[in-house]
Amino acid sequence: IEMAADGNPPVQHRLSLSHRASQIIFGSIFLGNVPVHEEVHRCAGKIHGYKGCIRDFQVNNRELFIIDEALGGRNVENCNVPICDYHPCRNGGTCTSDAENWFCECPKLYSGKLCQFATCDENPCGNGATCFPKSRQDAVCLCPYGRSGILCTDAVNISQPSFSGTDVFGYTSFLAYSTIPNIIFYYEFHLKFQLANHDSALQDNLIFFTGQKGQGLNGDDFLVLGLHNGRVVYSYNLGSGTATIISKPLDLTLNIHVIHLGRYLQKGWLKVDDQRNKTITSPGRLVGLNVFSQFYLGGYHEYTPELLPKGSRFNNSFQGCIFDVQIRTSMNQEFKSPGTPEGHPNSGRSVGQCKDSPCSLIQCRNGGKCIEGGSTVYCDCLTGWKGAFCTETVSVCEPEHDPPHLCKQGSTCVPLPNGYTCHCPLGTTGTYCEQG
């Protein structure tokens, strides 16, 4: 008998028998405890039930799906690393988690996944867009898939998705497709991409990801493709360690780059443009990729990549266009698009049509600059101006005014034709109500 735990050297125990042992036929395998109606061999002693989490279970180099392959069970719950132990919520937000998800309950005046943004008091955005407060008066609408414009009211047809990376508000552009079925033992991907014309598009940018998310553990299964320091990086983890292939630097004289990649059991391969095909074998003995998440293209729905599995944490979303994405999960299959039969995603954010410019339809006034990120578009106003198109002046008493007014807290700033005055509460006096 040999046993090893926590990476320590194996411990062995040998037993010599004076007679030939007979063939033994085992019954069911019980995980965690033995039901009261089952007979337990007297030599096993008293069995106490296990309390805790069991993540992976492998017999004779075969990984068993703990829930799906079980014949029965009782009082078993899903077990995840409690994300709230990371204390992700900011500005006094309260973290709440269940077996499947987590979220921040935000106090008044704050919003966002982590309560890191001042809230949109009156949400002007349409079609389920994400409202982001650019200031206390102005909002930016981060458009969902298929919508564009200042308020995300315009329909846009997307055949070649354009991704804008991580915006100034901390959100990534992305598309999310249904979970890819039958990807356990074999898959091949073909895709093409066109980079945005600046250095940040090559630094640390996700192309696609699927895997076990939200736990941040080293043994989580995942499949990821991205860009790092001008090279294509392809990684996968079958539960016993990450295998990674890194291409040679991309030839930036090429307008469109072509990628072929795949995996059969432990062996993976990657071919980029005209570079030579590279192969790798994943560590350990596990051969199946067990992933249950959606297939993310261009970015993540979350903007907390530290909660993704180690080895898959590309911090930014893709910058440029990704198109002709094709996949097959058997050598005898034809390649097809991910998602529905028509290749449509389940959801998305700030994704536009390649080579289209939403700013061509927007005219910002008074020196304002049009900013676009995929399908999201807004006017960045000069100091002293506000509004969707920078057509309204900022009052000297508003918080956005530069320089800010000097009225002390508790007093009221009142604009005048030339400047402002401070109306003091009871018990204070002075120009700015600064004296008792």
C-alpha cells in the first residue's frame, strides 16, 4: 500500500501473507461517508463522515465526475472558495455569495460590480445597457451586444466583432457564447484577428477563455488564448498543471493573423501565421478538460481577473477585430461557429462592427472629444462644459467646476452673475462660512 499527501514523499506499507489471497470483488465506492444500512467490514473500525470539500476524484488515471456519475447521495452541497473572503466590495459595499455566484450590495451613491463607481441616479440608458456615471450629472451608456449610440438605442449588425480593450471605467468589451459541448478529450480552433494599431494591443490581452471561474485555484480546468509581449500564448489545464505554448513574435507587417490550435488528451498544438507548428504535453496523468462556463471571446464579463484560475489571467480584453472563429470537437466533424447554430452570442458589452466608427455619427460641441469603445460612444467635455454633447455650461457651484467653490460643508453655494456667495447655516459666519 502506498500513499502520498500534500506533495510529500510516498509512504509505503507492506504486508506478507502466508497464503494465496483470493480474488475480491468490491462493491460501491462511497465518498465522504458510508450509509447506515451498508455493512462495514469489522477490520475497518468505526467510520466517521468527512466534513469539508472534495474537488477532484480519480481512479486508475480516470477522473470521475463527482456529481454527474454518482448513483446516489445525501446532504451534499456545491463547494466554492468563498469569494467574499477576498473582501472585493469597496466604499462600504456588503459582499453576498451563494454556491454559484457572488455580488456586492452597494450603499446609496455607489454602483458597479465592486461598488467602485458613484451611482446613476436616473438611468437614461436603453436596451439593458450598463449605466456609468461620468459625473454627478452625466452618464455613459456601455452598450450591450447589437446596440450602439449615446443611449444604446441604435441597432448595429455585427459580422466581424471589434473589441476595444479595457475602458477608462474598468470594464472590458466581450462576447459570451454558450458552453462548448463535448470539449473534454478533443478540440480544434481556427480563427483570424486584426490588431488595433498601438502597442497596448499586444501586451496582456485576452482572445478567448472557457473554464472553471471564480475560485482562483491552481487545479481549476481551463482553456485560454491571449497575447503577451507581442506573442500568442495558448494555455490549458486538465486539473493537474498548466501546459503553455508561446509563439514567436508576431509579424506586425501582416494585416490579418491566422491561428490554428487544438488538443487531444494531454497533447496540445499551436500554429500562428506561417510559423512552425508547436506542441506540448500537459503535466500529470489527467486527460479530460472539464469546463462548464460560457465561452468568452475578447474579454471577461468580470473585471476581477485575480479570481480566475492561475495561468489564465490576461488583465485586458482584446483590442482589434476577431472573426471567422470556428471549432470542432471531433476529427470527423466539420468546423462550425461557437454558440447557437447561427453563431450568435448569449450576451456582450461594448462590441462594435470592425472598421465602423460610432464617432462618425456623433458631433461633440465646445471642444468636446468623441470617445468610442466598440459600440459604446460618448463625448468627453472640456472643463466648464457638460451634457451628452457638451452643450451645457457647468455652474460655479457644481462639484465638477474647476476650481471648486470654497463654501464649507453644511453651507449652500449660490451662483451670482459674477462668482458666487455662500449661505451659512445657523452658528457659522464668514465669506465661506468658515467661522463659528
